Amino acid sequence: MEPTNDERLWRIARRRANFKKSLFSYLVINAFLWGIWWVTAGRHSGLHSYPWPIWVMLGWGVGLGFQYFDAYSGNKQDLAIEEFKKLKKEEEHSHN
């Protein structure tokens, strides 16, 4: 059963809102971690100390990238609906 347009729009809106919350958390927490690194190691030994927060940023960033793609590019169900509509339109044209 195909979801109504309003249901689909609400689903997209929820995904986008969740992405924005996740992005905010990512920025705040990573800024905090970089601050810890700077206070404990960075300012004392300069840029020669190992910047461990980069691993948190990279790992979390990959997940955030997937969440962005899901929120702003559509999902499998939306793509399937679009393909169905295309096929339906092709079928109508072939019968004419």
C-alpha cells in the first residue's frame, strides 16, 4: 500500500529534524573533545601530541553522512514509489 503524501512528508520532516539534532550534538561534543585535547596535551606539546579527537570525528562523521543521505536524498521506499510511477506512466503511453 502506497503511503499518503502527508505521511511521506511527515516521515521526511522527522528524518531531517533528527539529522539536525545529530549534527548539533556532533558539533558540540567534538568541540568539547578538541578542547579537552588542547588543555591536556595540545597546548603543552604543541601540534606534536597525537590528536585523538580526530578518530571520534571521523567515525561519527561517517554515520552522520549516512544520516544526511537518508534525510535529504530519499530512501528505498521513496525511490520505489518514483519507479512505480514511472513504470505506470510508461505503461499508459504504450497502450495509447
